[in-house]
Amino acid sequence: MGLPAAGIAAINNLDQSEKDKKKGGKGKRKLGAPMIVTTWNFGLQANEAAWPTLAAGGRALDAIEQGIRQCENDPTERSVGYGGRPDRDGHVTLDACIMDEIGNIGSVVCMEHIANPISVARAVMEKTPHVMLAGEGATQFAVEQGFEKVNLLVPDSEREWKEWLKKAEYTPVINIENHDTIGMIAMDGSGNLSGGCSTSGMAFKMHGRIGDSPIIGAGLYVDNEVGAVTATGQGEEVIRVVGSFRVVEEMRHGASPQLACERAVQAIRDKFILRGKDWSNTQIGFIAINPQGKIGAYALRPGFTYSVKTGDIAEVRKASYLLD
């Protein structure tokens, strides 16, 4: 369901010559090799689903959509798409955003009944004058675009929710219930960057809660001349420092992707200290790439992993971290 991975109509009505101009011309940007970097262990399978598009010379944006859809469609991945954990009222609400190499963006927030929010976010980007649709409006738009309404609350998630209701205590567990996002960034054979995020958010959150994942600049940011960044973990803290945009701006001013990620996590730590707040139940992680193919990854504390795919590599890596 959703938009095809290839043969997408002209972006925002730009003709081909204008697209080539915006992208810097064909063949002029080949700096690093094609690559995909994705949050968490489940990124390994998502990367494999995305890779054929890049291997065939396709666009990074198409690879992003295909890779994230793989994760969204897997009911055993309980923090993304179909099978995601519900909020405290039993609603599975999904968020996603997507961004391409020339600054086109699309996002959906608090959307119910649609299994592939990443594709709906892309439809918002390409078929509307808006950049974000929310709640019932997002669902209505998805149905109008031909997406099928489904029951997202799978039996395992429903069972966990009913068990949680017995005490109704909201205590997110680091790297489990905070392990709430697939963030994917990619570079294609032309050297162009794109990225996407998709999540069901924190388990048993308040109904209507939105984290960083669907917010351009917080959960995701792409600048084709500088780099692409995505975040995972407790979205409130990423929003507080405009995390992904911050990482890109650090790179713009000369920091490597690794150093830029480290500085963003340190900024989050500093906000905790400034506010006198406890961070013992908080995890934050960033991943970043630049046009030269350099990778950065950093987390607030141990446990954050990310998956890397190139023509020669397909592996999960452990991110370094700030705090024990």
C-alpha cells in the first residue's frame, strides 16, 4: 500500500532540468559511496529492504520509504507501525516524517488505523501544500489516497496494555519503551541524502502525546550540502534542543558527524542539569552521516545500537555514550 518506490512524479512540480539544477547536476555529487544508517538492531532488516533501491542506482528517498515500511509492517517490532504499543487509553497512534535532498518535507502525527505512516508522510510532502497532518485529518487523507484502514492493536500489545492498566504506572524502561523510533538516513549513488522516522511513540503515553520523531529539525534533519541526522529515545528532550538540526549545524561549522552527535547529547545533559531534573530513566541517541560518507553515533547512556549498510558492510554497531 502507499506510493511506489520508483517512478514518482516530479517533486513539487519541478521539471527534470530544475531538479537536476537543485541537486547540483547529475554526476557532480559523488563524494561517498551509497550507504544507509538506521537506529537500533531492527535497522539491519530495514537496511536490507532499502538496499536494492540504492544498488539499482535509485534515489535515497525511495530507499528510505522502502526500508522503513519493512519495519512498520513487522508486528513483532512493538514500537513502530503495525503492532506498536498503545497509549494509556488503548489507542495505537503513529507518527512519521520524511525529508529529501532539496528540502521537501512531509509529516503525520497521532495518526490511527494506517500501518505505513512513512508513506502517508511522503504523500503529504508530494500531494498537498502542507508539511504536516494530524489525527483524524491525517487518517482521512490517507484513506483518500488509497491506504487501507487496519486494526493496529495486535494481541500481544493489547495483552501488555491490559496488564499495565492494573497499576497504570508510567515508568519508561531505558532502551525498551524508550526504544521507540526507526530513524533511517541514506546516501544514494549520486551523493544525495534523504531521511525518515517512524514510531508508535512511548508505550502507555498520554493520548495525543507527540515526541520528536515527526518533527523536522528535532527527530530528523537533512541538508544535502552538510549531512543527514536522526534521533531516538525520549523525544521531549530531543525537542528541547532541536536535536537533529543542532547536529547538522555543528557539522556545518566544521564538526565531524561523531563530534556533532556528541555535542548534541551534551547539550541535552546540560538542560537536565540546568532544570535540576533526573535523567536516570532517559535515553537519547543520534546518528549522522555527511556527504563524504563519514558516520557519527552517540547516546546519553549505554545500550544504543545502530545498523550500517554499504556495498561491503551489513552490521549492527554499539554507539559510544556519555554517562554510565
